[in-house]
Amino acid sequence: MPRNRRGAVTLTAILVLAALSLTACFSDDAPEPDGKADRATLGEPMRLRLLVYNIEYGGGPATDRVIRRVDADVVGVLESYNRLPEIARKTGYPYYNVSLQLLSKYPIHEPSGAQGLYALIEVKPGYVIPFFNDHLDYVAWGPRALRNGASVESVIETENEVRASALRRPVAAMTRLLDQGYPVFLTGDFNEPSSLDYARKTVGSRDWVDQPVPWPVSRTLLEIGFRDSYREQHPDPLKEPGITHRSGERIDYVYAGGPSKTLESEIVGEKGGRDVSLEFSPWTSDHRAVLSTFEVRPAAMPAMVSVDARLRTLGDRITVAYNAPDSDGNRIEIVPEGGDPGSPARSLDAPGARGTTRLDTSGLDPGGYEAVLVDSEGGELSSVSFWLRDPRAETEISTDRRTYGQGEPITVDWSDGPANRWDWLGVYRASASDPRSDDYLIWGYTGLHASGTVPPRTEGSITLGPDTQGGPWPLPPGRYLVHYLLADQYNSAASARFTVTRGTG
């Protein structure tokens, strides 16, 4: 979360990404797939160890050590930002995905139909598990509001607006996958307690809560068929609260749904901490981690084409995987998004029913593309979109006007943004506008409350007004700068000036 006067973290990857851009088509409003897929065919049971860990602002040697020593099969790494490739190298994970913030011992696919919301982890050759890793906004912290005397009803209304709404698209995708019989896993920092921990039997354990609190995120996930793996193994929240955050709340979770069985769930944290099973010293994050072990029956890989990451820079090599169980002699046609597979920019051989191939993007134009899997007769079997960034493009930001009357809303537009999760816009006084040392005033994430659940956007617009985070509002008359700031940090990719006057702008 942005914090006033917090020093900038100097991360080479973040500074490099300031110069990168993606095409404008990288947005969070892509259409969902139509129709119902066939039910999943399940394989033999296997053990799987999953870790969720908010490492706090990119982490460092201490958090790397925890990940390396725990040695889980898949890790949801919250607040890893663009340091994730470095974390993967230092912890020994062969696969990672920056957009989804995942480390894995197994191949990570961004497949047809996933729309950037989840990955398929290929835990055995030809067998996969769908994996979501989501981070919900921290603003309007519900437990604090309850402590300050807000009613349960008003707190739940805010939770629905800030956090539950951000999970709308992921929950729709999770529901489809569960209905099709897949084993589905979800890790995340939800910044919201669980309704299981605020149940009737826990009333009175907190002197500021005199009734159960139906926290909506947990209720929604439980209703669609997920299981809270920690609470499955530790069902008494009074005996084992399993606190994961320094606020004294359990807000980090490993959820499981479909054909899996929870075998164990442990808290990973500081030496001597309550309910901590795996101890580390020093412990540097403001969150503890959760490690859950499952017996799971992975699903046979569906007919699909996938890329190892949907966001690449021009000149990168992309691994393209495909699966066409009833087809042979296939090809993968690389076409501009919305183009004709009959006139591809590149064509790749895809022999056999399943395999991988490599796409060298050198010589292509920056922009949006589709990898289209076609059979020997040219029939389209599946497709997945990806984007190539122009390494020379620079982020641009502007306001819809140069001058505003006091209290008038301010619309900020940006283009060629680097599309990191948790990029944000911060307004500063013109006389104190260095993000590395000065205080921001009003601000907002580029993806608003859904920044940690849906793919980020390379271009967009948000309106700053009375409901915007921070203050003061209305801005006093004066001169201001609005910065486009990278990945929840204080490195500015672009800025624009505007003025507020006492009268009409």
C-alpha cells in the first residue's frame, strides 16, 4: 500500500519497466468464454504442497530464505512485484509468472479462456490444476471500523464494495471450473477476516464484537464449494486463531475446491509466534505465511493452447504449449489480435497431439496477438492472446483539463503504461512533488479495487473526486502534479500538471 514518506525501493526491474509499455488492448474487460466445457477427466492422486506468502514490498534475503527452505510445490507470492524473476533464481524455482505472482516447480500455463485470471499448473505430464492467486485492496479496513463503533451492516456494505466486488470475475471463473469437476486452488491475501473466525461461538473473544460477522469474501468462497484449508485442520478459532497479520487477524488463505483432500495446514512465521509451526529468524514480513498439503487428483489437460506469460517484450522468446487430444498435424498460427489465421505473421509446427514450441518475437510489431491452434485442415481448435511491449515506448499521462474549479472531479488518463499490478496515480503539490521524499495527497490504483485480481491495463482512465483515497478533498486552490507510480512503490513513470482555482475551472 502507498505510505507517505516511505523511501523508494531501488529495484532494477522496476526502473527498467518504467520504459516499457504494452498495447492498449491489455485490459480487464475481455469477454468470458461461451458455453460449457466437457467435464474434467481426473488422474491418479498425488501430494501437493502450496504456500501463500505476502513478502512485503518485494521482500529480500530473509523472505527468499523462507521460500527456499519451505520448498513448496507452488507459491502464491504477494507483493513480489517485478522482483519475482530474481526471487525465482534465488529460491530455485524453474517456473514463475509475474502477472499472477506465482512460483512453481511445474510448468505454468496461461491457457485459452483464462483471460489472465488464473494459471493451469502442469503437475504431471498432461495433467493440470487451475490455480488462482489474488490480493485484495487494503483500504477501508473492516476490523478497524468495527473497533471504532461502526455497525456490522455498514462494515459488510463497505466490504462488498471494496473487496468482494473485486473477486467478481475470478469467482465466475472458479465456479465454472468447479462445476466442470476440476480441482481448483486459491491462495491470497484478502485483507479481510473469515466468517469462520467471527462465528457465534467466537462472540465475546473480541470486546468490540457482540455478534457474528458474515465477512463476504469467505462466505462467497465457501458457498461456491471452496474449503478453508487452515480452518479444516484447525477448526476451533478460539484455540488456534492462526493469526497471519500483525494486526491480529487471519487474512492470508489457502482455499481448495473439487477433488482434493486437505492433509495438513501450518502457519509459517517468526520464532515463538503463537500457532507458528515452521519458525524462521529473522522474520521480516508483516504477514505470516500459510503452508497447506493436499492429496489431489489433477485433471487431464483440456484442448488448449497456452503461453508461458501473456506479457512479453519485443524480442523475447515465448514458450507456446498446445494440447489437441483428437487431432494431429496441427499448426500454431501467430496473428495480430482479431486477424485471420489464414494470413499469420508467423507459423509454428505443432506435431503430435501435445507438445511445446518456441516463438521468437524478433521482427514482429509491438501490439496484441493471438496464438491460434489449427488442425491439419485449417480448422481453429483454440486460441490465446498475448501482448508484445515496445521497449522504446514511454508512459504518457494527462488530465482532461489543465484547470479545475475547487471540488470539480479530475479525470486522469494514461497510455503505454507498464501494466504492473498495483500501479497507482498519486497527486502531489507542485512545490513538493518528489514521490521519493514528499507526501502524496489523493490517490488511486489504476485498477481501482480490483488491481490485485484482474489483469492490469496499459491504458485507462480514473476520476479523482470525493470518493478517492487520501485527502484533502476538495483540493485547495493551487498547482499540482499527478504521477503514474509503479507497482505500489514510488518510482514515477510519467507526470502531468494541473491547477485548482477558487472559481469554475
